[in-house]
Amino acid sequence: MADFQIIEQEGVRLVKCTLMQETVRTESGALYYMRGSIAMESKAPSMGGFLKALTTGESIFRPTYTGTGELFLEPSLGGFHIMDCGGRTWILESGAYWASDIGISVDAHRESTMTSLKSGEGFFDFQTKISGQGRVVLHAQGPAEMMELRNDRLVVDGNYVLARSDSIRYSAQRATKSLFGSLTSGEGFVRIYEGSGTLVLAPIPYWRQRLFAAVAHRHASHSAAGE
């Protein structure tokens, strides 16, 4: 399997992938630069795959890189997390998939419309489903940690869960039983994870990522107000 490494310089992080006659798959647009004898291929999907992409929101093109050399992926003020898929099936939060060994199957997963609305994702919440043997790189806002649930329940206010094993049930509910309680608590809807399995969380963003997000939000608010 390919060797994935996370490199940090000047507060910015990027993923380096070393290939020895191997193949990896990445998210569309993830390439930064590469050296060595590496060939990139981005196949046009079949008609069935194209129609599926249109109906699920899944990225149509996820290029592959084959050969021997070094592949560097786009840097981020956030971070990355490398995990072993371990032959299990995982559901990744939208935008969390970054790269993987070619032995990993990458597909789309769609939550119900009601769950998507309650979780603040609009009418459609398109996530990524992965399975197989190999390693996967997740794009994270901050340091990631693993949490095991054993017939337990986790309540999260925000999209801090990067991945969950498919054995865990996911839903979105009001923070309190009453509408008045939810409004006055300031929490609104929260995300619920129940059952037994593994979660990957990144609850605390790196400070540069948090600062960038705050500046971007302020700029968007001023633009909307016509300032």
C-alpha cells in the first residue's frame, strides 16, 4: 500500500503520498504537485455513474495516480487524519474524504430529507461511503480522535464527526422535547449518534482555521448587508 504522511510547515498542513508502483485515489482538485514517474488518470463515468452523480451529489471525477514517486496534495489551514479502513464500512461527513488506497471502494451515501433539513444541510445531505482494505485520508478542521460507542448515545451540536462506522445510527433532533425549550436554549437541532461502533471526531479546530473561518463569515455577512 502507498505511504501517506502529514507534513506541517509554517502552520499549514499537507499530505505527502509515496508510491512504489502503486495506485491511489484522491478527491477532485486535491493535487498540489508530484515528482517521479506517476501517471494521472481521470476516467469519464459510465452513464449509470453519471446519473448517480447527478442524483446524489457525489463527485463525478475522483482521479487516480499510478507509478513510482511522490504525490503532494493541496495544503490546508485545517488538518488531516489518516485511518485504516480495516475491511469495515464507514460513512464520511460531506467534504471529509481526501484520498485513499486504490483498494478502498468509494461511493455515495444519502441521508433522508428530514434528517438533512434538521442537521442544517438543506434538502439533501450527501456523504461518502467507503469500504475495503487500505488507508483513507480525512480532511479535518483540527486534531482528530477516535471514540468507541458501546450501546451508547452521543449528542453533537455541529458537524464535528468526520466519520462513523455504518453500524451507528444517525439522526437529527431538537435539543429539547419542546419547541419553546429548543428556541430558548439556543441549541436548536442537534446531531444524534446511537448504537455500537466507532466515531472519528475533530471537535476543536486549529486556531488558524478558526480565524480564517471567522474572517470569511464576517466578510460574507458584510457582503450580504451591502456594506
